[in-house]
Amino acid sequence: NSDLILHVNFELVNFERKRRYTVKDILGQGTFGQVAKCWDLETNCYVAVKIIKNQPAYYRQAVVEVSILHMLNQKFNPDDKHHIVRTLDYFVFQRHLCISFEMLGSNLYELIKMNHFKGFSLSIVQMFSKQILHALIVMKDAGIIHCDMKPENILISTSVKPTEIKVIDFGSACMEGRTVYSYIQSRYYRSPEVVLGYPYTASIDMWSFGCIVAELFLGLPLFPGASEYDLLKRMVQILGGQPPDNLLRDSKNTGKFFKHVRSIYHLEHDATSEELISAYQVLTEDEYEARESKRPSIGKNYFNHVKLEDIIANYPYRKNLPEEEISKESLTRLALVDFLRGLVEFDPGKRWS
Ligand code: ATP
Ligand code: MG
Ligand code: MG
């Protein structure tokens, strides 16, 4: 990402400015620092100021965040129609890099929680999904991978538009083709290629997007992996298959989760086209524990069904739904399953872009 850093115009950073912001509240905390709700004395508006820890690594990453957001919004989103948070200003205060953002409201996780984890109606899921897709299209056009798409990083706008949402937190984002880090994405939303250590592209955001869409509907995360092993096991169970052999063959971490049961050569020459037998087999829990010498805590499967199709089709209907709505809804649920199948697809090359 060194190119990006060079593009930041440091002359814009005013080291000597007068006091402009008054801190009113703390909105969030993280490893990077804190986000404060501030009153902007110049514009008479509330703004959210991300105050970055005074350490070189965080500073550098925050500069990447500023430059990516600057590029996305200036070049690809000048009219603010694509559901990406807007940066207003950035400056250094007492050796802390600070980024001010437009003030937004609750995040989608908080919204799901306020709804008692019951999930939203299909029309609401559709409305949110469309907006997130708008943001993903802009990122794709700009060659940016967000790398941390999850409900916590999608905020409700407090603007005039009724239920507008915006994608925030480009603190882990990178440029396609400059994928430096391998430990990325929040676990529940982590794509199989990142878990397996396979070269990744912007399609990791599409995987996370699929997980978000499912969670908006179900109210609970689709793959609540307690560990990476548990995560992979849940994917295999729910999707009813495992990652394709070519992906497993070329991934750095395959040996952590799979045992090699026959050679690919063997496979290609012995198996008939109808029964393609994989060269890999998922380790049993005992085998994994023996290798990792740690116990993955497996949460209970709260869906009562194993396969994606059954989970979506049988998810309890809201009681107050009239009869004719139910049959109409079951058709839309089939479409939702089809949509999710395109997104939570093991093969990044086949996954919907
Ligand atoms: P970490 O990666 O260490 O978890 P972070 O990079 O996730 O931290 P952000 O997601 O950018 O940091 O911000 C942290 C929290 O601050 C958000 O989850 C949200 O609650 C709040 N926040 C961030 N930006 C805004 C905003 N523009 N308006 C209102 N709240 C915000
Ligand atoms: Mg965040
Ligand atoms: Mg972050």
C-alpha cells in the first residue's frame, strides 16, 4: 500500500489549527484507538472523530484508511449516492492522527439485537442488501477490498432519508493485487480462502456480504465459528460439501484442517466423472485437537436444521403473517437461497462478483 501513502497530501494536514471540536461522548473503542462524538464549532454539527493511537503501525494503517476513503469518495462517489461513509477532515492533534467522519447512527448488529435476534422481513433484507451492494460495486470499480465487512461496520444514517445505511471502517482495507495481510476479516464473516491461506481477491467481501444477508434474515450469524476449525466445519455442514480440491491443493493452511487421503494424480485417473472423490478429508475434532493441542469450543447449532436450504425454508414464520403471504414468502425464500448459494460459494472463481 506504499503508493497510497504517497498520494496523501500532507500539506492539507494543519498542525497549528485552533480548537475546532469539542468531545461529547465516546462512540466506540478498538485496538486502533477511540471514536468520539464531537461537536464541530465551525459547522455546528456533530461529527464522529476517530482518534488513532500514537504508534507508527496504527498511524500508517490510518493513513491508508484516509487515502482509500478519499479516493473512493472523490473519484467514485462524488454525489454520495453509494452508501460509503464520508470523511470530513483529518488532522494531527497532540501526535494523534484524527479522522472526522459524518455522524452516523446504530450499526446493523445493534439493530438486529434491538429486534431480539428475530431477523428482518425479506423486504427489509432486500432493501439493506441493495444498499450494501451499491457500496461493494464502488469498491470493486476502485479496486479496493474492504476486508472487514460485517454488521458492526454498517451504520444507519441519521440523515433525512428514512433507512439509509453506510459502510464504515476501511481500517483493514487494501488494494486488489496488494494483499499484504493474511490475518484479515472478522471470524464469522471470514471467507474460506482466507482461512485456508489461498491468494484472495475482492470476492472475500462477497462472501462476507452473503453472511450478512443471511444474518439479517435469520437474526443470528450463519457461521458462528468458535475457531477457524469450527468455522470451516460449519461451512462444510451447512453448504453440504467442502472446498474444491484445486483450492485445497494450492492453499498454505490446508494441512491444518484436512488430511491428504490420496494423491490428486490417483484421483484424476481412478475416479469416474460421476463420483469424483476428493483427495482431502476434513480432520476429525480429535485429530485437529491433537495437532493444535487446543480445544475448539463448539457452540450449539441453533438452527435445528443442517443444510442452508432447510435453514432458510424452515426458519419460523412470524406468527402474524397471513396465509397468502406465507406461500408468496416461501417463493421469495427460494430466491434468497439461490442468492446466498451464489455468495457463500467455496470457489472464489465461481462466487458471484
Ligand atoms: P477495530 O478494527 O479495532 O475493531 P474499528 O476499526 O472497527 O476498530 P471503526 O469500526 O471505524 O473502528 O469504529 C468503531 C466504532 O465506532 C464503530 O463500530 C461505531 O460504533 C463507531 N463509529 C465509527 N464511525 C462512526 C460514525 N461515523 N458515526 C457514528 N459512530 C461511528
Ligand atoms: Mg469496525
Ligand atoms: Mg476495523
